[in-house]
Amino acid sequence: MTVLRGLVKTDFKMRYQGSFLGVAWSVLKPVLLFVVMYIVFAKFLRLTDRTPTYPVVLLLGICSWQFVSETIGIGLRSIVDRGDLLRKVHFPNYIVVVSASIGSLISLGINYAVVFVFALFQHVEFTWRVLWLPLNLLELYIISLSLALLFATCYVYFRDIAHIWEVFSQIIFYAMPIMYPLSYVIDKGGVYASLAKLELLNPIAQTIQDIRHNLIAPATQPTVWNTFDSWWEKAMPFALVLCVACLSVYVFRRNSKRFAEVM
Amino acid sequence: MSDAMPGDAVTIDNYEEQPVVLDVDHVDKWFKLPTEQSTGLKQAFINWTKGIKGYKRQHVLRDVSFQVHRGEFFGIVGRNGGGKSTLLKIISQIYYPNRGSVHVEGKLVPFIELGVGFNPELTGRENVYLNGALLGFTHDEVDAMYDDIVEFAELEEFMDQKLKNYSSGMQVRLAFSVAIKAQGDILVLDEVLAVGDEAFQRKCDDYFTSIRQDPTKTVILVTHDMGAIKRYCTRAMFIQNGEVAAIGDKETVAERYTLANLDIMREEEARKAERLQQERSEGKAVYPNGLNARCPVLRTYAISPLVLTSDEKFCFAVEYEFNESDDFYLAIALHDIRRGGITFDTGAHNERFHMTEQGHHTVYFEMPLDLFNNGEFRLFTSLRTPIPGNTDTTDMVAVALDDNACTFAIRDPRNMDYALINTRVMQIEPITEEEALAVAAQTAANEA
């Protein structure tokens, strides 16, 4: 635990190392980004489902996705980046990946706080569904950490993984209803509607939709719960999370003993 | 530090009464060395399609077994590439053995390379806490030992400076202080006795001497320095080519190590000589360093064993080939490798070494060793011709250097390691004040 705290602290300090505003950037950056996005997407592009809460929904989706891609992107390199450490002292090396994920978790917290302020401005009405949020976030954290562990293991052996992930993350980003409203695709009907339903089976998309649904707009955000009828379709994303988690823990544990030698 | 009495110190005689804190049991370790240049997915795929492994196995440790008991100061020596560092990493659980097992009892603090996880952007204080955490200590535990660490490192004024503003010596001192002042049960040290300036080294020396008396602290020290092994260790182990070549009494182990080093040196020399011989037989007029066409062979080699006690005489031979005249000299110089400098020289035209037979011959000599303390020595022979009309000096034709010189060592339990001349042949005697005054009077009289 002490190691984890030490590493997270160090990472956090390093992030805004040498900048004039220091830690203030961690709040300032999302605020500025959100303002830009808000103006571009909600005012100019009008890529919206025409509900007043859509801009907040959009921001919520973007920062949730940022958490996933940051956790995996940094976590993937963390083992190799901390190689000098792992070659000199013995400590459980998953801590290195976890510390990277906690760093992203901190920025997620800050981002959510900013989104919350935006939500207040947009007069979002919160419902009892907010109580589901911790579970949704837990799922999001588990899937991100699992993928980070899995890719970090691969990265020790094959540096190609970093490039593969870069491309792959772009693909899944657009295969998820983050920059566009899912209802917009469903409304098109036909093949598009089926594809939109398929998108929801991706656990990351499912979680992000759940978060949007529960926090901000229960009425307008389709989720896996109100889109599918049969229980096995509803269970699909969760089964996927479980599979990925088991696989990555297994792969990581099997290989982690050899990290110090291979790097 | 514990308040144990010096009498409780663990020694070679009673260490077995203490519980085992480190048990290395039949450990084998090998590495996969890639045979191809790249290590990407592409290469892995190519190797797979070709059906080749893409690596070869490097066996670094073979069946290594030993136990260290609590309170011991255990030394591990060996040549570079002999498997010492790998063994240390296995003990520290950074590497895992391919076969066998390692069991550690208590908290192990490794100091394998300098500056474990030090971050240049953090201050000295933050680095100490991070380092402590990595070694497995909680914040409170580091609090407790923090002052001790800073004091030992002598860096009180610098602790709130960023580490990047430290000199490299200061960084090393801080890292080392964290390792040895951390309240671990087993301290694992690799090649660290060359840390810091002289004053700091003396401090470390004192610390090691004191820790040796402490029956609760176990230290495992890896080094090339036989002196360190002898000063601090209760027991030692010599690792050669990944195997335990000797273990137990430090003197015996030190002996084996010295001997092995001399053996290797001799093998190298023999190989070099062979190569020269071969080149010469191929018609290339190549002479070893120091020799030439006038004197193609001049070689000093040992007849006695290479490690001797002070009571023995070192017997050696000088082989030469010189065809110009029947009137030349050999001059033999004794070089002290450990302390430096020429200890003894027969002189440029010593009649005893006046040679009268030209051609290819071997002459034999012996030399008493009772004057010296322990050390490593080297004999250089030169071949000299008289200069007509000059009786003061001679002309050097050739000198036996490198593999033509010969190395031996003196090892005697009665001897000391430090000074050249031992106390049995020379002593400084106390005199009375009257005697001293008499000398002073004599000196004054002479000057007047």
C-alpha cells in the first residue's frame, strides 16, 4: 500500500512538474477542453439529439473515455518505464500498473467534478439512479485495468503493442456512441439500428451509456437494459468484462516473474 | 542498531546454532539470449514460421545450494560473469530460479545497484520515503529511521533539494545510507565498498565492523575485494562459472579465489604464448612485447606452486635465447602488485647473474620469502650486455613482460595484509629516554 501511495504521489507530482500553475492545471485543463468542445459540438456542429442536456452527456462520455484510453495507454508502458525499479528491488509489479490507473482515476474524478458543475448550469435533474454510479464506475475501472495489465504484459515482449493500441483505440472510439448520440443511429432504422444495438454489447460503451443514463439523462440515453429483452443479451457485456479480467490476471501473473529478466 | 554485547557476535564456530534466515536450495538459472537482432512481433512470427527458437540458453547458475544463518556476515566472491550478480538478484527475488528454491526469513533489503528508483525530480526527503516504501517499509517506519539515514549520509542541509541538484557522490551516499540504515533483517550488498570519499568509506568500514558484532543482523556481501571479505565476513563462498567452488572458512575461500585468479592468468599467458609461437612458425617475425630479433626468447616461469607461505622459497626458471656473445647479464626485478613499486632488483650487472653460455638455455633460481607479508608479486627479467668502457651500467637487449613475466602470491596466516615487510623479520624497538638523549647528543656533536 505504501508503495502504491508513493508511486501515485510521484506520478502526480511529475505530471505538472516545472509548470507555473502546477496542480491547478489538472482542473484548468478539463475546463478549457470542455469549453472548446461545448462550443464546437453543441453550438457549431449541432450533432445532438436536441435535448438540452446533450452537451453534458457529451462531456461525460468524453471524459469517461479519456479515463479508459489514458489508463490503458499509460498502464501499457508502465512496466517497461519502471523497468529500472523492477530490476533492482522486489515488489509486486502489478502495483506499477495500478498506480498508473489510479493516476487516471484522479483525473477522472476532477473531470467529473467539472462535468458536475456544467450539469448544474444546464439544470440537470438528478434521480435516485445516481446510486448505481459506483457500480458503473467499478465496472469501467475493472475493464480498463484488465486491459492495461494484459497490454502491459504484451508490451514487455512486443513493443508493437503500443502502436496497435493507438490504432485500435481509435477504432473502438468511433464504434462507440461517444461523439454521436446512440438514439440518432437507432432512429435511422434498418442495418444501422442493429449495428447500434451491437455497439452496446461492448462493455466500455455499455458502461459509459449506463453512467450517462444514471447520472444525467435517464429519458434519452438507451442502455443495454432498455434496448435488449433477453437476459443473456443483457449479461453479455458483463460476461465480457469477467472474461477479460480473468484472462489478463492469468496472463499477467504467469509472466510477471520474468519481467525483470526480459526487459 | 541492537544493543547486543560484542561477545554475542556470530562467528565461524557458532553460526550453526543460529536459525537459518536464507536458504538457497539447488538453484539453477538460465537466460534465453535472443539469437536474432530484433524482438518485435514480426521477428517472433518469422521465428515461428521458420520453426526456430530464436534464442539460445545461457546457463548462469548450476545447482547452487547454501544456507546463511542469522547474524552472519556472509561474503560471496567470484570473477565477473561468474554468476554472482544473478545469484544476488535471485536472493533478492528480482529473478526467479528455473529450478530449486530460495527461502528468506525476515525482511530483506537489497542494495544491488546504486540509487534504487531514485527520481531526480523529487527532493532528497521524498526520495528517501519513496525508496523506503519500495523496500517495503511503511511511512511510520521510515519516519523512525529518517534522521539516522540523513545523519549517516551527512546530507542534512540538502534534504529539501531536488535530487538532480546532488552530485553523483551525494546520490550514492544517500542511496547507500538508506540501504544500510533501513531496519531490515538481511542486508544484501553488491560491490559497494568503493562508495564515497575516504572519510565516508571509513565510516562504512566502522559500520560494517559494528554490524558484524550484531547477532540479529545478517549481511550478504558480494565483492571482488578479498580484503573486504577478510575484514568483515564470518564465512564466505566462491562462485566460479555458476557453481559453488568453495564455501566455508573465509581464509580457505580467499585462497581458492586467489589461486583461481592466478590459474586463469597463467592460462591466458599460455594461450598468448602459443599464439605467438604459431605466428612465428608461420614465418611472421613477431616478438612478444619486450623481445626482439636479437633475443627471441626470454621467459620467467614458476617451478614452485603459485601460492606460498613465508617459510617457503619461490623457485623459478629463466629461459633465454641469445646468440650474440658469451658475455651478458640477466637482471631480475621483483614487482609488488598489491602495493606497487619495485621491491627488489638484482642490479644491472650483478656477477651472480653473469651468463656465459649463448644459445637457448634455461637457468634456475630460488628466492626466500620470509621477509614479506601477504601479497602478489611479479618477476620481470631483462637481458643485458655490458657496454665497453662503462662498468656502471649495462645495455638492455630485451625484457620479459606480459606473459613472459611470472606472478606468484604469498599467503600465510601469520602474516598481515597491509605492510610489505612482516613483523617477524623487522621490529621497531622501544628505547629509554637516556638512550634517546644519547643519540640526540651524538647528532648534535656530529653537526657541530
